[in-house]
Amino acid sequence: MSLLSDPTTNYKAYKNKKLQIDTYFLSLAQSDLSGYNTCPMANKFIAKENNPKKSNCSHVCVGSRGNAQIFPDIMQARIKKTIRFFEDRQNFMNELVTEIAKAIIKSDKKGIKPTFRLNSYSDIRWESIKVDKFGGNTIYELFPNVEFYDYTKLKNRNIPNGYHTTYSHWGDWNATKRAMARGQNVAMVFDKRDELPKTFMGRVVVDGDKTDLRTPQNDGENVIVGLRAKMSKAKIDEMLKEKNTFIVKC
């Protein structure tokens, strides 16, 4: 079972093909579906956690939709990979390094730029994971000339060069304002299913649904990455009533 998905099999990754970009996703099981929590800032779904200092995004996570909803084997594969990551960490990382190296060669042969998103539905601090077999280096130290990107709700991360993180607003406006003050791009899910606002909180809003590539070269700097709520209007209205909802009304 491969750890990385091919750029043509993931719907979000496929959007990047129009940019002549190959994006390889690592899709772990979100929240605590595997018995291990991969989203520290989200309330655990299976455990029915209800911590007001965490996001309720796990209840409507896109990781449970699409092909994972149609084909149960896909979610089971994600769960197996997640268990491996937590219980056999170094062998998992060895395999991940090998797959990244092969993916780079594959894209280079096509003349297409390779990129990687290791947190498809998770929020793991990959920058703090050392790979013993490869000199105790991190993924980013092993591949310094390759672009990686992710969304994150985690703060105080030591982000290395080549790793682009877009802060994901989850309802804590103070945390979001601090991310903006750091110059970080911020993703917001608006209560819209059609047109996004042109500006918000004094920043330009770029359409994050056109492609998945969250890099400054694609989105620009100091912007709001606007995303449309992928749910019914009734569900949007229900979530807007929550105190710390990640849905933004505009």
C-alpha cells in the first residue's frame, strides 16, 4: 500500500494540474478515527469531545466525503496508514522518504514540478519528526529544494524553508489575528456557496477553490484564502449559531 496518492487520483490534487504542478498527497485518517488523534486542535470525533478551545471541524471534515464516502476501503487504508505512523514511526518515515524521492523523479521526467501535501486531513508537525535512517534529518532537510504545503490550525510552529503553511481559521479570532500579524496567509470558510467576498478584514480574498496549491507564488502574500462552505444552507445556518464556529459570515 503506497503512502502517497498519485496527483491524478485526488480531486484536490488534480486541480493543480492546470498549473503544470504535480501534487502528491499523504492522506491519513482525520481526527481520532484510527484510535490516534491526528488533529490536535480539533475535537475528537469518536470520543465525542466538546472542548470549546478546539474546532468542531472534525464533525464535517471533507476527509469523510468524496471517494472515502463512496468506497469504504479508502478510509480503511487511511486508518491503516495512520496506525502505522503512530506504531511503526521510523519504518513509516523511511518509506515516506523513499516515495517522495521516487515521486520527484517521476514528475521531473515529465517536466512537471512536484509538490507535496503531507497533511491532507491531518495536522501533524512534520518539521519535528526526525528520520533516523537518513541521518536524523527531517523531510524538509532531506528535500530542501522541494515545495511542501499544508493548512494548519497549530500555532507556534517552527516552519522551515520550502514548507508553506496557511493558517486555518477555526473560530478563535484572537489566534487568527495573531497569524495575520505574523504575515501568514489565512484560510477562511465563508457562509457562501457561490461568490466569495473581494476583501475581508482589510485583506484581499483569493479563491482557494480554484486550485489546492497553497503557496505564496500561487495565492500571493498577506491574503485571505476564501473557501466555500461545502454543506447545505441549513447546516451552514446551524453552524453559525455555534460560539466558536469556523464558518465565517460575510
